[in-house]
Amino acid sequence: MKDKIQLTDTQLARYEDLNDGYRCMYTNPEQARPKIIIHAPEEKTHSWETCYANPHLMLERELAVLKQHIDLEDDRVLSVRVQFGTAQIAAAFGCELAFPTDSLPAAKNHVLKNAKDVDTLAIPALEAGLYAKLVEYTEVFKQHLPEGVHIQHPDIQGPFNSAHLIRGNDILLDFYDDPESVGKLLDKVTDYMIKLVPWLKTMISDDPDWFFDWGSLWRGMARMCNCSVHMISPAFYREYVMPSDIRLMKAIGGGRMHYCGTYGEVINDYFQVPSINGLDYDAKHHDLWELCDKAPSHLVLFHWIMDRENDTSLERLLRGDWPGKQNIVVKVSVDSMEEGRVILAGLRKAGKATV
């Protein structure tokens, strides 16, 4: 497996410089340079079913993705991840798993049938659910990593995302009918995550200050997802969910936020969470230039352009209309490697004109 990717000394030096460039986005944001990642269709290697059953095949699939970026020479860092899906914490709390065709595991049921049952809900052991298997797969990855390739942290979701999976959609009614139980559930999930995240991090890295995720290098220890916040009001987020986000981020030493919702008001609240050093979002729904004006200077924005028919931001960037904020990552989904090369060259040429 180590021979799947063999980097020259020049390539290894380039990736070390790239990692330093990502660190500069936090340590010296005024002098940072935007990063550009091209997302081309993945080479088909192994189905997720076979990857879930064999860590060597999962690593092979992950390395195949990296080969495209090495060939393109875009700004994706060399990192791979043990891919067990979004329900890992829910599974630790006892939720059963479903295995869709050629897809990652998902929560099949909701273990908390009644809001009041949260009082008897036990906080799991660290190796509960999928986590014993994750330890096994991580060890295989570490034994077979090619030189210069790092391991990304596992998908941990966030307190509310996992609470939503544990309780199901009834949690949306609980905000009205039993908000105290919502708070108790969020507290238990957060307590577990505060123990879990450092344990997961020490498996893959001895550096507590930086972590690899989504092809970038980030300050802190983990990425927290807040997809389910799209289903509640910003007021409910501030009152019920935000305290858990703040407590988790403070305890683990910071990280970044993921938000795939459509309304932007709650992003203003994310910017108020201490220890949040980055935010990624769907570029179709949120304006890069507006967010650059509002985001703290140290916070890195990850702007993923997925739907170019309904998103004009790529056109603006190619014209040389770049925001003043330099510590941003622009990711563009393309239909082919050939198209990716053209867009990458165009963005690099246009971006240089702004500095």
C-alpha cells in the first residue's frame, strides 16, 4: 500500500510548504494566500460495502482520490480518513445502523423513544458502537500510509446533530414540550464528546493544535457539524444548542464548524462561538463576500462551489473579483480533470491580481 503513492523530494517539500501556508491563514491572516481545491469525479475503485469490510480496500480508495490532486497540483493536503459515516456517536449511544447500497452507514433507529428517558440514558464507553472497529482500521491505516500522507480525524458530527439522531425528529417537538430534556440530552452527548475527541485525536496525531480535514489543515482538534440547526430557529440555537457548542469547543481546544443549512442568520451566531477557527458552507446559499466582511479575521472560510448553474461566485472570482479577506479556501466541483485544470489555472491567475 505504501507504493500506491510515491512522492519525490520536491513533491514532499511542496506539501510541507502547503501545510505551512494553511497554518499562516491563522497565524498571519493578512499575509495568507487563498487556497484552491478542485473536486473532480472520483476514480471508481471499491464500493463502500467492501471498504467497510476491509480496511486495506478503504485505504486504497482514499489514496486513489489523492492521486488526482497530486496530478493537478491543487491545494488539497494529503490526508485520508477512516470512513464510517455520520452515525458513529449515535451508534455508541445504542442506535442501530443501516447500510444503504454503496453508501456509508447511517442511523437506522432512534434509541431515545421518550424524552424523559434521557435521565436513564447511559454515557457510552469510548470503544462503544463503531469505535472499536475504528481503532482497528486506524491502526491498519497507520501501518500502511505512504510517506507524506496524514490521517484526518473521524467524523464526529456535533452535539445537536447526534442528539437529533439519538432522539429522532421528535426532538423538534421536545423544544416546545420538554425543553429540559433537550438540554439534558445535549449535555450527555457533549460530555461524551469531550472525552471522545481527544481520544480519537491521539490515535492519529501527536499535535493537539492542528488537524487535517476535508483536504485542508485546520487549527484546533476537530470539525463540528451543525446540519440539523437548519431545522430550528436561530433563537432556539442560541438558547439551547449554542451553550453545548461553546462548551465542546472550549474543552477540546477549538476547531471548525460545518453548516449545510440555507439560512444565514445563524452564521452570525457561529461567529460568536469562541474557539471556532473555521466555517464551511454551501456556496449556493451564502455569499462569500458578505461572509468575508462579517467573519473574524482569524477565521478561515471554506467556500465550496457545487452548483455553478445557481451560483455566480466562480464567475466573479475568475474575473478577478476576490474578497479582501485572504484566509479562504475555495473548492470547485468540476465534471472532469481537464475542466479542473482550466479552472485551477484561471483562479490562480485571477487571484494573483488582487494582491
